[in-house]
Amino acid sequence: LVVANATNFTRDIVNKAPQEINPQTLSHVAQKLAQENSLECKILQEDELAKENMGAMLAVGRASVHGSTLIHLSYKPANPKKVVTLVGKGLTYDSGGLSLKAATLMVTMKMDKAGACAVLGIIKAVSELKLDIEVHAFIGAVENMVGGNAYKPDDILVSRSKTTIEVRNTDAEGRLVLADVLDYAQDKVKADYIFDFATLTGACMIALGQYTTGLMGHSHKLKHDIGRAGSDAGEMISSLPFNRHLKKLLKSEIADISNTASKPYGGAITAGLFLDKFIKDENKNKWMHFDIAGTAYTETPWDCNVYGATGAGVRLMSNYLKSL
């Protein structure tokens, strides 16, 4: 019941219209959850993000009238068996920026915050189940809009990790936000596991269909354990393998990395490989990336999912964390 309520909590936030949920109001949702569930809560506003040198994340939200925020919620039981970091992509709306989405593709883009909402649902479930696991939830809350000061294709961004990024498409924005949030999260918390959730690529839907979450990372054991937890929880997951040849497609001639691949093939994997660039060497085998682009939202009811948000990731991760 706790997990079901957390799933529906996640669905409700994802389903809220973009004029209701922006980076600031999503921060208020997190603060309310923190008060109700006795969680620690820290919100970084744009001036603090600038002090943290989050040049990639700030660029994405620059044209929005709503300031970007980084949300950090913590659940800290007395004697935790493990420490888990969750990172969520919180694009409260994604117009595509100057690389504007087609009108038909822009509809439903309120769901681009589903990774962030899943992370909120997971920490809600964990705190109410009173699991002996310390959980930190980090969310990059940003709105990607069009304006005279919007970031542009051809821009070179300097991320928090000082990695330079060539922007070739402003609609590949989620990975830019996650790059800075992942770097920040790794510096703030020494975790046993790092899991990020993001509606990252349409390519994941092409690869796996709309019913299956794409799982990427380096640890075969983690993939196996998470796959089993997903099966038990009723969420379908499939692993997409990293490939050193695909990595070459992210090469930039003028920066450390390009934000999109030079060829359109394996797009979900190249997005995962982009994120891998921002995972520190000592954390490579602790990290898993969940691409929930297909599974987070549906316009056709299936299984236990009605029209709209599904709460993808909440049942899966609640089940996995219980197994720890």
C-alpha cells in the first residue's frame, strides 16, 4: 500500500500541467514532502548554482522565466546498512529550446520531469517503509524554453566538473542537467549505489518499445539484481550494452565532448555514455542509468497504467532497496 501510494503520488506530480509545475513549484512539492516525512531538504537557487559552477544546467534553464533549482532530499535512519544516491531529471517542460520540437512532439512534454518525480516517490516510499538505508535524492529542476537569451547550438558549455561540452542540439538538454547534478551528488555523498532516472531519449523507445525501461551501466551484477527486482515488482527492464565504438560518436573537435552523437544510431546508449563521462572512476561500478522515456507516460492504457503518468521506477526501486 505504501509503494502504491508513492507510485500514485509520482503519477499525480507528472500529470500536473506545466503552468502548475515549474522548477520553483516542484521545489515546494519537495519541501512539503520533506516536512510530512521528516526528511532533510536543501534547495539551491540559481545564484548558488552559479557558485557551484553548474554551467551546463544553468544554460538549459536560461531562457525560462522560472529560475532553475537543485533539490536535495535526505532520509537518514540511525544505522543504515547502505547509502544510496538517486538522481532525477526534472525538466518541468521541454520545448526543445532553439532546436524546437515539432508541435506534435511537444504535446506531453510535461512528462519530462518524470525522473525527478520518480525519485520523490522512491524516497517517500523508503521513508514510510522505514528501511535501514540512507537515501539521498538529487533533482535538477529546469525548464527548457525559447528566448533571446536561450543557449544555442554551437555554444561551448563548461560543466561543474570542468568538462567542456559542445552543444549541437538544444533538445539534448536532460543530459546537460544530469551532468552537473551527478557531479554535485558524487561530491556531496559517498554512496554505495548511484541510480539516475530520466526520460532521456526517444531512441530508447525505438530500441525497446514503450513498455520497457532501458538500463545502462558497467556492473553486470547490479543489472542482474535490478532486473530481478523489476520482474518481481511488475516493471519490465532491459539492459542496453555500452560499446566503445559508439563512444567515438560523441567526439567533438572543439570541446571535450559533444552533447549529441554524430550519427543517429544507438541514441539511448550514446546518451548513457555521455552521462558516463561525468561518473568518477571510483563510482563506475556503483552507477546505473534508467532511461524511462517510454515507460513514464502513456496515452494508451496498458497493464495497471491508465492514461497519463505511470510512476515508472517507484515500484522497481522500492522493491530493489527492500532487498538490500
